[in-house]
Amino acid sequence: MIRLVVRLLIALAANAIGLIVAAAVLDGVSLDVTGFLVSVAIFTIVFALLQPFLVSVLRRSPGPVLGGVALIATLVSLVVTVLLTDGLSISGVGTWIAATVIVWLGSVLAAFILPFLGLKKYLDDRRA
């Protein structure tokens, strides 16, 4: 149960970082402060539900499609989040593509880095 909560918190933080980076880098992406938490929650829920579904569906297709599952799930999650919330808006086809890559990359990097930061602190506390 604790692992699930920790994974959820890491996913929320990683997705928040990815969305913030996209909004900071791209002019066509805007985040509303009041709707930010709702946007991150919606994005995370849609992504968490969609990615395993896409993996199971695309596993049967020939070719190296599975490598793009996270990018497809990120794009669809962005679309759903923009449609369901007022906290995130994206305009322009190029911005949608760039936002997908930036949010995906920011989320992946944050998801790898965040656990090590907490683990390092935990290990340091145990040694002292």
C-alpha cells in the first residue's frame, strides 16, 4: 500500500514537472495556477489508465510500436486534460507535438530522479 502511494506521489510530481517545463518552454502552452492541481490529477489518471491499455492492444501489432506507447499515452492524456479542465491550454499543431515530447521527457526524467533524491535522504538518515 505504501509503495502504491509513493508511486502515485512520484507520478503526480513527475507529471507536474513535465507540464511546468512545457508551459515554461513553449509559448502555446499555458497553465492556470488555480486549475493546475486538477490538470495534473486528470493527466496522471488518464495516463495511468491509458498506458497499460495501449500496451495490451498494441502488443498484438507487428513491428516496434510499443516504443511509442508512452508518447501516444502522453498526447491523448494532454488532449483529455485540455478538454476536461481549464487549467491547461495548448494551441497549434507544432505546439501539441512539442508539448507531448517535452511533457513525456520531463516526466520520464523526473520519475527517474525523484526516487533517488528521496532514497538518498533516507539512506543518509539511516547512517546517522
